[in-house]
Amino acid sequence: MEVFGMVVFDRILRFLANIYSPSLVVYSAIGIFMMILAIQEKPYMLIGLFLTRKFKPAEHNHKYAVLIPARNEEPVIANLIKSIKRQDYPQELITIFVVADNCTDNTAKVALENGAICYEHFNPDERTKGFALKYLFEKIEEDYGITSFEGYFIFDSDNLLKKDYISRMNDSFDAGEKIITSYRSTKNWTESWIASTYALHWLRSIRYRHRARSVFHLATNIQGTGFLFSNEIVRDGWKYTSLTEDRSLTADCVVEGYEISYNDDAIFYDEQPVSLKVALRQRLRWSKGHLQAFAESGWGLFKNIFVDKNTKHKPTDKWYNYPWRTFRHRFMSFDTFGQLLPKNVVACAKWIIWKLILGPASIYAVGGQMVLFDNGTYLSKIVSYFAGDGFIEFSSGWKAYGLCLLATIWIRLFYRIGKYFVNIWVAVYLFIIEHKRMPKFSLWKKVLYCFTWPTFDIIGRWTQYVAIFKKVEWKPIPHNSKITIDDIEENK
């Protein structure tokens, strides 16, 4: 029986070895496709270093509703409402709505006491933030009418707004923008190294994504909170109820041809998780939601690259207007498809199929060569300089197969270690370029946060792998920070 099993395994490996070389065409095609999807990333990084879109002071003040979905947010929601009520924007043009979603505390009572209009939503089968917003828009339509407000802000209960936040966002809205996101800062930078990784992530998004796309009037991505959109976006109600409603909204709006702009002068502050357990739970939900959003909207975005049914000719168009608009819409679809595609999953599947399965099978059948240290990272270049490339020649057979598997795993691990150290420099860059907008804290903490920062991407990568197979439910993230907007401004 043992001999029979070895024979079967031998035949399987030889079959895989036979298809290895022909399949490299597919391997290369996937690599080229992924490279094309990322072709704009480095130019965005460079542009984001120097430029962002600026808006002229608004000529008109518009009427807004501020929407706050809240589940058991009693400790923090009053501070958010107070920061809204101290805005330098005319208060008669701001209406604050809170939806107390499946709450078991005094969130609704605190919201009412602080001057918000509060609706309570109790439905154990509808427990995502998206469902809470859906219910809230239904109540607004019923009691006020969606078009009673020109625009809608969405904030999480733990947020705080800089005094001129709504005024600066009104500049963008008055300029004709339909969807605008804003500068996301952090109010609890130093409560833990976990919080600092989130803080750096939002700053990276600003520098690597939002700023450059705003310059070219493209579509950046909405990130959960701190954004404004026109009432026309929800003329038929709110329909984004998945685990990550922000990704679904982003994809859907781009499919419909909307630009998603960014205002660098509108600053709000966000509370970040401080425990690894909570962070893992949140990141798993994000990962599952991103996969769901891609499944829902990925094909629509991909089709839009080639077939644009949303951009229309206008009677006043000059010869170049329509071609420019349709090119911009197609590129936004391409750009958003690239953001939405689960690249980590594709890269992992590619590595498993060709490096962990087909490659070692080929070594088993005919032998071959491997290089241990040449993977393109700076770490590999340093090691190669002193120790050489680590060139290994394998003969065929079972021993070669086993050693090849071990070497393949080592090469991947070495590559990830190299990427870890490269990513540290991203944090250094952010600390330098964004230092004026950061709270004051010690140099040694900044050094520590540079070294812990790469764990953010590591967690994101592994939670995405887990999310493929695991059922995920929406659970609230605890918010307990006592920091107020006055505390932040004093620390500045």
C-alpha cells in the first residue's frame, strides 16, 4: 500500500512538472496584469508629496444633515455633538441626526440631551453600520424628505471636528463636488502602538491616494467616516449594508460616473483601537467586506473601463470635452478596480500554485536551480553583496523535492522580512512630512512606532486570507477616549 501511494504521488508530481513550463505563460500574464493595475501608484506617491487640490472660499452656504450611526457610544457621542455645535458654520444650516442602533446603554438619551435628533433602531438581524444608515435615511425621508438637505455628512461617534471643518467641506461642495472625503487625523496616537499603526495608515492614504487623485479630479476611496455627499447620491435611499459600506459606496459611485474628491484643509479626529484583539476583529471585518465589495462591484468597474454608458454628450460640448470626460471615467473605473481587487489574495494564490506546487514538482522530475537571496528588496541586495545570491543546484528526486519546498518557504519569508524593513521608511517619511499636523510626543515613541508600523499591513494581509473562508459578523468597536476637541487644540 505504501509503495502504491508513492507511485501515485510520483505520477501526480510528474504530471504537475509537465504542465509547469506551459503554465508560466499564465503566471507571467497575471504578473503583467497586476503590474498594470499598480502603474499609477508611484506617480500618485510623488504627486501627493507636493500637491493637493485647493478650493476657493464658498460663495454660498448650503444646508446639511450630519448623520451619526451609534451603537453603545454613550462615553463619546456627546463630545462629537459638541464639536459640531462649535463649528464656525451657521448652525441653522446644520441638523444633527443620530441613529441609536441596537443600543443597550444611554446613547439615545445622551444624544437627545446634547441637541441631536435621535431615532432608535432595534433589529437583531440588521446589525451593521450600513443597516443603521439605511434605517436613518428611511426616517429622514419619512419626516423631512431626503431633498430637504443639500448634502449629508457621515461620522462615527468617536470623531471630533476641527472648528472650521464644515466650512472647508462647504468650499468643496460649493465648487460642485458631489462626494468629498477629508483629512483623517488621530486623537489617541500614543495610547498604544496599535493605535499608532492606524494613525500612520490614514496618513499614508492621504499622501498616497487622496491628494493626487484630487489634483486630477479622479475618484479616491471613501474610508468609513468623515465624508460628505450630495442628496442625489441617496435619492432612492441608502442601499449599502455590507460589512464595509464605504467600499461598496465608493465602487457604486464610480460605476455611476461620480468623481470622489478630497479636501486637505477639512480636518477631523478619529479614535483608533488600542488592543490587538479588537484590531484583529476589525481588520477581519474590513477584509471580509472588501471581498464582498469586489464581488458586488468588481465586474461593473471592469466593464466600465471598456464600455462607458454613463458619460453623455452635452449640447455645449467642444470637440475635446466628451473624449476627456469618458477617458476620465474609464480611468477612474480602472483605478478603483485596482484598489478594490484583493491583490494579496491573488499574490498568495499565485505563489502557492507556481512556487509551492508546480515549481517543486518540476524540481522533483528534472532538477533545477534556485536563488535564495535575489528578491529585489534592499535587504536581499545587501546580503547578496556580502554572501552572493545563494545559488543552489538541485538534482531530481524526493530529497530535491523536500529541499526545494523548504527553500521556497525560506525565499518567501526572506522577501517578507525585506519588505518589512522597507515599510519602516514609509513611517519615517510620514513623520517628517506630516509633523505639523501631529500631536507632540517623544522621539523614542516615534522610533518605536516606525518599527511597529509594518505590522498594519501584515495583519491586513493575513486577515484577508482568513476572510476567504471565515464567516464574519459586524461587531462594534469600543470607544472610551475622554479626549475632547479642546484637548487636541491645546496639545497643538
